[in-house]
Amino acid sequence: FLVKEINYICEIGGGFGELARMIFVELPNVKYFLIDLPETNVLTHYYLSNLFPNKNLLCDIDCKENTITKKDVLDNDIFILSPSIKFANDIKFDLFINAQSMMEMKIKNVNNYFEFIQKHINNEGFFYNINRYYHDGSGDKVVLSQYPYDKFWSVKLSKKYKTSIRSHILLTQRTVSKDTNLAHELNKIKNIERNFKTPNLPLFIIKLYRLFKKLMYGLKNLIN
């Protein structure tokens, strides 16, 4: 996509703000939103406020009635927010980013974020999604091909993530038509997932098996 078309970015799971820093180098006038846990946001605020002292930062405590308004967007540059903050309906984004954090969420939280993205994405806006094919660290089996994309997305880029064979890059663009290549691409991803998904067993059995493997590995090293 063309960077000149990107004016409003929302990164879900922004960490301490390193990606935001990199993007500001290329797009110094962009409005950048980071949504993460409050304990992470403390570090993010320290990091970005020191890097960009001339930019206006807005945090949870600055939000009246726990809501971001259009005026807030116009008056500020960087927004460091927790998931509990609400957004006015007229706030739209040109680009959403999620890198390696949806895979760590409960499925209900993934669903909530997709509802938020699909409500607040601009027409022809983009969603840049990098996550594992399969992950169960949250206690749920989170599968990339089952992410709740609605039918109004067109796939612009889909490939394995070069630094992690277990992860995939999926760049999609919002459309007004349901006649897209999304379903076909998700089916291709589903075929790749077979190499990484666990057997169709209850998660507690899978975790017991993993624990057993670690114990056996440790015992083997101890004996040797």
C-alpha cells in the first residue's frame, strides 16, 4: 500500500512502542494509536514521550467518560490506551496492525478486536496481521485460519513469516464487495496449519504430554 494514504494507524498489542518509533521515521505526521495492557502502557508512555517530546500524547486518564472523541484525535498525535477505552463511531483508521499478540489471547478477545477493527476501518483501509498458525498459550486453541474476518476483505499479501516458520503474514484491504479472494486464501492457510496444529484432543492432555516431554528431556540431560 502507499504510505501517503496512511494517516491514522492503530496497533493492537503495541508493546513498548518500537514499531511506532519506526513508523514515525517514515510518517512523521501520522496519528498513532497503541492499545495494550495498562502495565505495558506505562513503559510505552515513558519510551515514546522521551523520543518525541514535541508530540501530544493522550492516555486513559485523559479520556472523558472513558471514550476517545474526534476532538481528541485532532488535538493529539500519539494515543496510548488500554482495551477498556471506547471509541466514538466516527473515528476510522487507515491501517490496523497486530503482530504476534492475537495468538496469545482468548478467542473471545480475538473476536472482540475483530469486531472493533471491522467497525472502525476506513473504506479501502488495511489490516496487517502477523500471527502463528496455531497457539494455545492462552488456554484456547487459537487458529489463524479461523480468525473471524467477515467477507469484506481482499487479500493483498499472504506468506510465511521469514523469521518464524510457525507464523504467517496476512495483509488484507477493506472492500465493499463480498466477491474477494479471502476464503480461498484462508483455506490455503488451513492446509499449512496441519503441520503445526496439535491432535484433536483436550488441551489439558496436550499440556500434560508437553510437560512429560520436558521432564524426560531434563532427566536425559541429567543422566548424561
